[in-house]
Amino acid sequence: MSSDRLLEYWNANTGLDYNIELIYSTPSMYVDAIKEEKIAFSTKYDDMFPYADSEDSYWTGFFTSRANDKSYFRLGSHMMHSSNKLFAMSAISFFTSDDKIEKMMESKGKMLDAIGIAQHHDGITGTEKQHVSDDYKSRMYNSIEETMPKYVAVIE
């Protein structure tokens, strides 16, 4: 069913029940429609932290916990980006063997996995359990150890 037919069906049937009309829109049309409603939003001056998702269960430390881990993951991310540039330079060289390119691609994949896993919402905030933090660091360390010699060889 095309989008047009879906909109037409909704507007002719279901939309009437809810007083909702579906239309094609743009961000500026949306902002203008909200502005026309003249809604007065309150200003919040206090902080929502510490956040509690149940009684006596608080989530704190989003910005301050595991600072060394966060720094290490940023370092790993920087290393991944710089090594990708070196890989690209090496890959276009006539002197780079297919085997070497294959090994660089494997290392790149492991580095991407380690960075991606460390960017889990608990990893970013530092709210993960200790054994999970240890796993994130171990993955990052192993990917750096495997990747860096291959990419250092490119610049030598």
C-alpha cells in the first residue's frame, strides 16, 4: 500500500474517530503548528538527578563515573579513526598485498566491534557492572594490540 493510499485510508476512516488528520509535512510546518497552539511551557530550574527508578534505587554518576574507562574508549576511538586513514592510504598503493589488506580489514573489524560495544548506554554513562567494565576494557585493549602493529607498519 503506498503512502498516499495509507494517508487517504486513515483520514477517511480511523482519523475521524480520533480527530487526527495525517498530512505530508516539513519541520517548519510542524514548528508553525506548535507555535499556533500558544502552549506555555514551564521552565525547569532544578535538576532531575539523582534519578530513581524505584524506591531506594538511584542512578547517579553518569558524568563522573569510570572516567579512566571513558578516556580509554576515546583513545581507542581516536586510534581507530587515524588507523582507518592510514589503511586507506595503504590500500590504494600498488605495493600493498591482498593478504596485508585482508589482515588490516580483520583488525579494523575488531576495532569497530570494540568501539561499538563500549558505546552501549551503560558504557557511555559508566553505569555498567564491574565485570562488564572489565570486558569492555579487555576488548578495547585486544583490538588496539592487534590493530596498531599492522597500521604502524604502513607508515614505516
